Amino acid sequence: MRKLFKKGEHVRSKIDGKVMEVLKYLKSNLVEVRWFDLQTKEVRTNKIKEDKLSKAA
């Protein structure tokens, strides 16, 4: 299993451009991430495929 990102690293979503934090790897290329939602003012978590993410600058 290849891991492109480490736990706690900031990544950018290729889908909508949000900056997220890596929580953990679930499967071979499925990553659990969290981000802060500005509209509802709360922290959200989601599972995204690794190829839909890139390193944030």
C-alpha cells in the first residue's frame, strides 16, 4: 500500500479546492480527511480517494 500523505498533513482537494487535513488511511487508497466548513462553522470529516487529493502549498 502506497501512502502519499502522512497523518496531520494538509492536502488540497482536486474536486472543489478545499484544504483538508489527513486523519488516517482506511483502505489501499481511501483517506479520511477533515476540514472546517465556513457556512455552518463546524468541522466536517469525509472519506476521499487518494488520487483526488494533492499536496497543499
